[in-house]
Amino acid sequence: SFMNDLDRIFSPGYIPTYVGLLNTRLPSTGIRESMFNLDQLSYHVFDVGGNRSSRR
């Protein structure tokens, strides 16, 4: 759990894992497109923003 990992997360030289990065959450509104390349593939990720209850 997050609380059990605080010492590790706040230690000098901490490097987050890919899973940790994917599990981060930032509040957002609107639509955001992110593009990135990995090996020979291009990825487009769309964030439609907001909580389901907040969408119109």
C-alpha cells in the first residue's frame, strides 16, 4: 500500500516504477491527447477528463 511505501518513495535517489507511473492520477478536465513512441510503434492516448459524474 502507499502508506507502507512512504519510506521508499521519499528516499534519496527514488526512481518510480512504470506501474507506479501508470497508477498516478491527476484531476483533469477537457480532452488531452498525449503521443509517444516506443520501439517502432506510435501511441496516442486520450484523456477525456473529469469524473464520470462530472461529464456532460
